[in-house]
Amino acid sequence: MLRKKFFNKDKIEEEQEVSLPDIIVDEIKNENFQFCDIAAMSDPCVQKVLRNTDEQDLAKALRKTSNKIQEIVFRNLSSRASVMLKENMEYMGPQLLKDVEESQRKIASIIQKLSDNGEILVIDIAKVKPEPAEEKHITSTAMEVLSFVKENDVRFIRLAFCDIFGMQKNIAIMAEELETAFEDGISFDAHVIKGFKDVTDSDLLLFPDPVTLNVLPWRPGPGRVARFYCDIKNPDGTFFSHDGRAILKKVTERADKMGYTCKVGAECEFYLFKTDDNGDPTLTPFDKGGYLDLLPLDKGENIRREICQTLAEMRMQPETSHHEQGPGQNEVDFKFSNAVEAADNLQAFKTVVKAVAERNGLFASFMPKPSHDAPGNGLHINLSLNQNGRNVFKNTETGELSAASENFIAGILSKIREITLFLNPTANSYERFGKFDAPKFISWSPHNRSQLVRIPAAAGERVRMELRSPDPSANPYMAFALIISAGLDGIENKTVLPPSVNVDLFTADESVTKNLDRIPDSLRDAIDCAGKSAFVNAILTEELLNKFLDAKLTEAEEFEKAKDKNEFYKNKYFTVL
């Protein structure tokens, strides 16, 4: 804050708040400031002086000081002055720090002189000594990203996140704003995002995660487009409690403290449908192929090839792809990775599939059960445990499941009813269970695809469990967080794994199945189970859980009132998922 001393008509000394006096502008011009001087304006004592400065006047004065500075942009005078140099980069050498320090002394002396002369009074700054400023760091990874963006004709940046239901959202900024996004975040109106905040407190900030940089191959140059997945924070810098990505990170930190890293690999199914003359989706499958079929029955071969190539360009690792059982149904499987990266990749995969399908005049649907007479879309989640860099899911000496992995599986089985709402969050999800290889009972077995959990035939790093109930409508961050948390609880509590059920549960009679618990068989049943769960409440917080439950209860009521269930599915889910 600046105050100017003056004498009133009664010759009594008074003080008046002022913006930057002309004399300071003149002093700046006389000192012939260079780039290092502008950089020095991030100094705390200078920030105090500049806080009430007229930006246009100051920028105009500074532009007159040197023809070496081509463009000066003041993003926020209260925090820093951002300068872009297009030539004469000699200031960017080792001398820069010395130049900045000298400039700080120069500016401080000007302010001190004006204060000593009584022309201004600097309030709250004794002898204009710098006070600690809020530290803002850009990581080395972020600096590398900024260089990449500049050198590779990236002009547009998409900052991506998802709501509590897993629906993807994004905001686009120009590449020049990326550094600001890394440091200060990009704000958005959170009350419009369902389940986030109300209108009385609606500001949230997106902070791009630099390691998630991907240039979108289907948006070529000039003016390429890059996408980052973001962490969501409150204005005070704390993580937003409803951000599924932050929740999943917290769960992985818990695993780290227990000495484990959980690796996740997803197998995601989807349908390809034809579109009409207006480009709108129809319910006509793209082909009539079946499991592992070839041309001419499988017409999706080139689509899958293009999807896999696009994923590879985006530094993701698809392992296999094939035609699935349903007409027009396909599957792409990913190499396992850490949980957060796996969730990011699944969201990116959905975007790629949708984009490639549209580019080929088709519509891709991840709806759990788009056709009553055909298999549903599953999201089979493969999980393994690493300890000290080694997969410990099986005992290497006996070939049997390790004690930790048995407890991990047992923990998931014991919590599956409570977390099903988040693995299968739509009314349509429950049409899939018990049909076409989708599980119905809570059981496990080696190799057996009729079980909720199976242990695929594999060796070494690929030994894992496969959870077969989730579907692609799930929010992957919340789903992975709850599944892994259940497994970790199992390890901590040494939950005992029940005996395996080595029978075909699709054809087994009641004498086998009567003693087995079942997965919830409707959205309302899943809501009831989740609502009573202290476990889910602890992982997601009560506020987030209640918002999710309220929204899903409304959805369940709408479904129950619908006279035509298939029409409800089509209008509610088909074009959205």
C-alpha cells in the first residue's frame, strides 16, 4: 500500500492513498531497466509497491526502457511479472542471478529515497526489507513439458478431469497459459459440475499433472493440441475432497506405507454401431462377428488397429485386441501400470475409441448392456502386488498364492457388495450379471471365468487376480481406490480367503449356489449396501458418499417408474456412455 504525504490548507500534514506516482515511473525510465530488472519485480518489497499500480502506465513506461524487450505481459502484479523475450537472450546466462540481485537493490533504493524524501510512505515495510513470499515451484518435469510444448507447435492445451460419476470434462487454454496453470491453477465454476459444489462457494482450480502430457494424434498441426489430466484443488491450495484422482493417490500412498505397490491392468469392452445419414448413432451393430472372428465377419479389425496405433502414439501400451462375443463388440487390453496411471489410461482409452469411431463414421458405446440379447460390456480389472520391485502374488517356491495375496483377495470379496454401486453405477449395469460370462455370485477360483474373481494362468510378473464384475460406466479413480482399499484392509486384518468354487456357476444347481452370497442384483440394492457401509464412508468421506447416493437414488426411482425400460436405457445411457 502506498501513501503520499501532503499538507492541507491548514498546514496540517496528512496522508493519502495513491497509485504509483509519476515520479516512480520517471525513475524507472531514468534507470533504463532491462530484463533482469523486470524479473526482480518478483521481489516481495517490490510487490508491495506494485500492488496498486496501473498496469498500462507501468507497462508503457517499461517498454520505453529497452528495445531488447519485445513483449511484456503482467499476469498478476501481486505475485510476479512475466516477461517473454524473443531475441537478445544474453541475459539468460549465469549472470542473470547477479543482475536480478543488483536490480532488487536498485529498485529498493528508489523506493527508500522516495520514502526518505517524504514523497511516499511505504506502509508495513520497515526499511523496505523483503519479507518471506509464498513459494511457488515449477518442477523439472514441468519445465521440460514447457520446453516440449514450445518446440513442438503445441498451441492448445486441454485440462481434463472427471466428475464424481466418471464423466469426462475439460477446459482449453492457450499454450502461453500453461506455466500459469502449473503455478497457480486454472479456475472453473464447480457448481455447474454435478456433485461438486454449490453456487455460494463454487471456485475450484485445475492443476495439470505434467507427467500426463499427451499430444492428441487426431488433432494434427499447425497448432497441435495437448492434453493433461489434472488435480483439483480448493483456492487455499488443499486438495478437493471429491476429486477421485486425489482419493486414489491417497490409497496408493497407504499401500506404499504398507510396503506394497498395486499394479492394475484393464480389459475394456465396447460396441461399434452404425450411424444414420445425420451422423447420429443407431442400434445396428457394425458387424455380425463373434469371439476372435476374422474378416468378413469381423469388420472392426481396422478400427482396432487404428485405436492401438493412436494409443501407442500417446505412450500407452495396448497388449492385445480382438473381436468379442457380441456382434460389433470389441476389446482392447492394456499392460499393467500403477493405479493412477491405469485410471488415467482408461479415461484416455475411452476418448480415443470415441474419436476413432467417429472419424470412421461409427459410434462407440461403453454402455454396460446395450442389447438385451447380446453380451454386455465388461471392465475386467487385473491386480497384482509388488513388494521391493517383485510380484509377490504367488509364492515362487510352492507356486501357491502368497499369504498377502490371499488376504488381499479375501478383503475384496468381503467388501464387494458394499462397493458394487461404484463398480456398476447405472441401472443398466445389473442387466449384465449372470449372463454371457458376467458373474453373479461372490466366489473365486483359478482360471474359472464363471467366478467373480479368477486367477488367470500366468507366470512371473503377470501373475494376478482378475475381478470380473465392474463395467465401463464406473469412475475408474473411485473404483480402483475402493477395490485396492478393500484388498489392503484384507492384508491388515489377515482376512481368510474362503475355499475356491471350482464349478461352472452358470450351470450349477442350487445345491452349489445356495450357500454363496450374491452381487447386488439391482441399482437400488447396490445403493442400500453402499449406504450402510462404514468402509465406503471412510474412503470417500460422508459428504461425497451422500451426494453419490442421492443422485443414484433419483436415478433408481426414475428407472422404476419407467414403463419402457429399454427406452429408458437408450435415452439415459446409450449416447452418453
